[in-house]
Amino acid sequence: MNENTTSANQQTNSYVIDAENAAEMARLNVQDKLITRAMGGLFPEQINLTETRRLLDIACGPGGWLLEVMKQYPHMQGVGIDISQLMMEYATGAAQREKLQNVYFRVMDATQSLDFPDQTFDLVNGRILTGFLSTNGWPSLLQECWRITRPGGSIRLTEPEYGFTNSAALDALTGMMAQALQRTNHSFSPHGRTFGTTPMLRLLIQQAGYQEIQHKAHVIDYSAGAELHKSNVQNLLIVYKLLQPFLVKAGITTTEEAERLYEQMIEDLQRPDFCGIDFYLTVWGHK
Ligand SMILES: C[S@@+](CC[C@H](N)C(=O)[O-])C[C@H]1O[C@@H](n2cnc3c(N)ncnc32)[C@H](O)[C@@H]1O
């Protein structure tokens, strides 16, 4: 990865964080494990996987979820795509270290046509795409997903709502993030009070043509003393540092205010009475 590639990707990509940043990759590794743990497994909704052979994970990051799926379901063949060359190199290395021959990773921009033939996949998966997809980008991507899903195959999307907490600083930062997402057309929330994707998933999947749509919600409790407190604190310390340029550029705050809230958030997260939960919604449907 050279610097020219990094800056070129950052300029053309709409992701709210620099996708070639090593700290972001480390954060995604932490976040992946904590989400899978909180959700109670790789497919907690217990969808029928007997017919599932070919699986695509869109914007897979460093590939943690897909690699785990490939280990647990060796009869499957997986492809992970992401805009980040750094993350695809890391995921490829991880697959080699684990001697997994049923998976490969490719750099691909999910806001463009997907470079796969029609009806390639039995299952198309995507988790936390809000950070780079615009509201117009969702229908276009889902049309592409429909095209590459085989008849009888499925789509499965998981998106979050964050920031339910008794920390005023974390509450303020999450609110700023929601506003910045809305201002930059990443959020369906009319006033930018939430991240806004979760209520839309069913309609978006339905409009793409999928049927028999179902959903399941999950909670991550990262309150003081909870099992996932430590790993989500790690996640929050990195993410709200890396998000500062996005919040400032969106005109939501100043660097000084973002930094002051960040310092206050660190203090709040260590309080013995700190409470915080996040929600994730998984929605799936069939072609
Ligand atoms: C919040 S992370 C989610 C990673 C992974 N799905 C997970 O849940 O662990 C968002 C990912 O989207 C990737 N990304 C950003 N813009 C993208 C684009 N235009 N096409 C494909 N991937 C993109 C980033 O590099 C990052 O890995």
C-alpha cells in the first residue's frame, strides 16, 4: 500500500473513515468479534444453510466474520469484497495463515456494478454498510445483489443504532454522528436523530425483489462490569478519534469541541455506573 493509493481511495470513497487506516482495521477486528459474540453466533437467526454453498460478504473489512464462517462451514465457498486494499491484503494473509482454501478476498467498490456474473451466490451478506452508502446507493447496491443472487438464494443485512447511554459526552458524540450522516446523505433519518437505516432495511430488500422477509434484533450491553465493556471501550476510543475529521468537515462541530467531548467520554466510560447499549437489526429475505 503506498501513500498515493491511500489518498486516492480516500478522496473518491464516501466512507466516513479512511478505509486504508491501520487503526480502523484494528478497530474493525475488535468490533467484529464483539458483534458476533453479542449476537450469539455467526447466523443467530438460524437461517437454513443446507443449500448455501457460495457466499459473498460485501464490505467485509479485515474479514473476521467471513473467515469464521468458512472455518465453521467448510463446504461453503466465500468471497469477501471491500474498497480497502489494506484490509483485503490482511484478510488474504489471515486466510493463508488459517490454511483456508475456500475463501478469497478482492478489492471492489460496492457503490459500482459488482464484478460477478448473474446468479453467482446462494447468500449475499452485508454488515454496517451505512458508513459508506448514500441513501441513493442502497437501492442500486440491492439491485446488484438481486442480480448476483441465484433463484432460491438469500440476502442478509445487519445495521446498527448506537448511543443509548447515560454518558452525556457519548450521547452528544453519537448525536453529532447521526447529524453528520444525515447531512452527507448517509442517513434516512429525516432530522438526523438516529443513524436511520434499520427501519428501512425491510422496504429496501423488498423493493429489490426479495420475499419472505424476516428480522431479528440484538443488543450489545457494554455497561460497566458487562462482558463486552472492555472491547467496546477499545472500539469507541478508536472510532470517535477517527471520526473527528468527518464530524468537523460535515460542519457539525469543531476539532476543539470534538476533542473535549472525547476526553469526557473516556472519563465517563470508566465510571462504575456507566450504562450503554447498542442495537443491531438483521433483516433477511429470499429470491
Ligand atoms: C463499518 S466497516 C464494516 C466491516 C464489516 N462488514 C464488519 O461488519 O465487520 C465498513 C467497511 O466498508 C468498507 N468500505 C467503505 N467504502 C466502501 C465501498 N465503496 N465499497 C466497498 N467497501 C467499502 C470499509 O473499508 C470498511 O471495511
